[in-house]
Amino acid sequence: MTLQIVKPHIHVEDANGNPYVGAKLTVYVPGTTTPAAIYADAALSVPLANPLAGPTGSDAAGNFPRAYIAAGAYKLRAETAAGVLIWQEDNIDTGLSAGSGALPIASGGTGGITAAAARSNLDVPSNSELAALALDITGIQSALQNIAAAPQGRLTLTSAAPVLAAGVTAGTSVYYTPYIGNLVPIYDGSSINTASFAELTLMLNSNHVASNIYDVFLFYDSGAVTIGTGPAWNTATAGSGARGAGAGTTELSRAVGGFYTNAFPMTARNGAATYTVGANRATYVGSIFIDGTNGQVSCLLAYGQSRKWGVWNAYNRVPIILKAGDPTATWTYTVNTWRPSNNNAANKITIFCGLAEEMTDSKFIQEAFSSSGSLDTFTGIGWNSTTAPSGTIGVYNFAAQYLSQPANTIAAPFIGIANVTSLEKTESGTAGYAGTEANMALICGWRG
């Protein structure tokens, strides 16, 4: 590899800018007075006399003729024709000519004389490697698009309260509010998108018909995450809930991503607004059970009669515990036949589940008494019945004393609503029963 001797050492002039004519230039091995080899051609095949002097000295413009040296370090000394020093520089590094060798990395080079060697030395990928990486990234992005966390919010009847601390009676708005996060997976027809959401409000109106069940979905409307209800369930009677199947129903599917979506195209509703939603384009997040009045939903947390919890969450469920009982202080019963407590069918709790995935635990505790000597009294829990108990009944024989009688039933997962009623009967005598929360409680627990 070679390098032409170029500026700043090919021109010599005095302090007034006048060129030196006939000056000589000597090239030495650095740090010595040993002349180095110089040449007339880039191939270093035609030697030149060193120093450049006489015919090869500086011309009338003060310029030396073109000469070549091998790459490396040198000492250069310029003198007048009379041998007077003009300038001298030692340890001049010529560097590298273009394409003539590998400049070390420490000197700002690549340390290689080929592209492959340079990439290897600098740990830089090749174009083909970058292209392969781009394909891998595209594949990963596609895969990640179809991996989504479960919906992270909860349906509630109070804004910004994902878990209700107080009951709500006759609510006309349902909220889907962030709980463990604010993400929800939504299928757009080709891939699953993990969308973020702020609290969403579902307005109820007369189109949400009394005593019906509606599934609640999240979907895209013009790119915005939107909430709405699907069609009413085909059957919403206690003990026989069913969504129905096929077009026009709210049938669910897990064909996309493993989470629940609408199996068929549907018309979703939010208040007066309706939306056309394609199959699997809406993510199911829960269900609502309308009160006996159109467009109203209740979650009745306080002790009382006809208790219900009209909102059920498909994800992020929490325990729900309701208590029911009769407000009457005392009453009597003398018949050996099962009936609702105090012969009032309102002494019940309506349990609601949108999917058959939850066990239900029900207990009934009642204080009963007798002043007529020994007799048997019975308490029970009617599961969708007001005339027959389920599970374990409470039975006691009295001898003029007050006793507390527990009954219990645990129900397997079911879908829709179930009416749980406190029951009583008396054998061989007159029994007294005490009401109010201090003496009587039907308690049901499940998750939703």
C-alpha cells in the first residue's frame, strides 16, 4: 500500500511568501538521519533519488515534483539550495490511502479491508441478517397481537367504584370501570388488539325489558372502545336460564383468543344508540338482570326482602354476600307443610350468574320458640321452590325453650337466576318464629 506525498510538505516559501527555488526535500526513517525510499510512481516501482534536489528540487513556484512513499511514519526535512533549514517534521504518519489497508479500530477505522471483516470486527449485522431480524420482529408483533390479557375492568352501578361498598336501587346506568388495569382484548376481524379504555357508561332505557337478562360487550365503533348490550337472553326464568343459539341470539363463543365474544353478528345497544357488530368483534365482560321495571338494575346489599344482585362480571369476580329476612317481629305456624317464612315469598334472595362457573353457598338461621311443650320445628332453604327444601334442613324438638336452627345448601354452578327462599314448617303443635335481622337471616354467597 502506498501514499502520495501531498500537502503541506510539497510547497516551500519564505516568511514573505516568496517561493524557494531549487530547495531540497529529504525523507528519513523517523527519528534518524537514514534516508527512506521514495518513488516516482504509485506502484513503488520507479525509485527516486532521496533527497529531492537539483532537477527534482522545488520549482519556480516553490513546489516539489510528485513523489510516493510506502504508508508508514517518516521524518521530512526541507532545506534551501544552500543547505539552510526551512522546516523539519518528524514522525509524520501517512495514514492509509483509500482501499489500501485496514485502519485499526483504535484509530477510528474498522480493522478490516472487506465489508464482511469490518462488520465482524465492529459486531455489525449484515443486510441479510438485518432483513432476517425484521422478519422475526414482524412475526413476533403478529404473535403478540394475538396474545391478550383478560379484560381488566368490572361492571358496577356506581361510577369509579369497581367493587360496590353500598347497594344501588333502580340504577339506570351501568359502568365498566378499570379494576386491575384498563386493558381489554378486542378482535378486529384479523387480529386481537389489546385496547386501553377509560370508564365506559352503559345507559339503560325501555328497550332493556323488565325481568330480562342482557349480556354486556365491549367493541370498536369508528376505532373507539364502546360498550353495549346484546340481544336479551331467550330464557330468564329462575332455574332455566338460556342465551339461545344461532343468529339473533346472544350466543357466546371462545373461538378467538380463548376469551368470550359474540358468536354471531348482532345489534348492540347503549341507551337509544344501536351498533352493528360483526361476529366475534365484541368482547363479553358480564351480564345484567333487569328489575321488574324496564331500564333499571339493582344491587341490593342491605338486609331486607327480595334481595338481588343484578350485575355479574365475567372477569375479576369478587365475593357477593346478600342477606334476607322478614321484618315482622314474631309469628306462629302450626302446619306440617313447607312454606316461605311467615308465608311471604318475598323472603328470598335472587342469585345471578352469567356463566355456569360459580358454586353458591346458602345458609338460613332462624330463632324459633314454643310455649306448648315438646314439638318439632323445621327450617329449610328452597332452591327455586317455595314448597320443598334443598340441602340440609334445620330441625329441633322444643321443651319450652328458645333455639336457633340452621339450614344449609351448596349449589353447583348454574346459568341465569335462581331464587333462594327461606322455608318453615311445624309438626304437632304451635311454634313461634322471630323475624328481623337480629333473629333471622337467609345468607347467600357467590362470586360475580
